[in-house]
Amino acid sequence: MQWTRDGAHNILQIRGMITSNEWDKNWQRPILSALVGAVKPA
């Protein structure tokens, strides 16, 4: 298995945020925006 450059970058961003305790403050924004993008309007 190989990571794409973008995929590896995203994982390292998350790991860095978790390590620096920034994850608890910032996790909602990317998760909620991904969920909004995944929901199709009726």
C-alpha cells in the first residue's frame, strides 16, 4: 500500500494536531464541512 502525497499530508496534519493538543479545538470545522459536502440536498 502506498500513500498519495495529498493523503500523507492530510494524515500528518491530523497527527500533528493531536500531538500538539490542537485537535480538541479544531476538529469540528473540517469534519462538519465534510459532512455538509457529503449530504445531497433533497
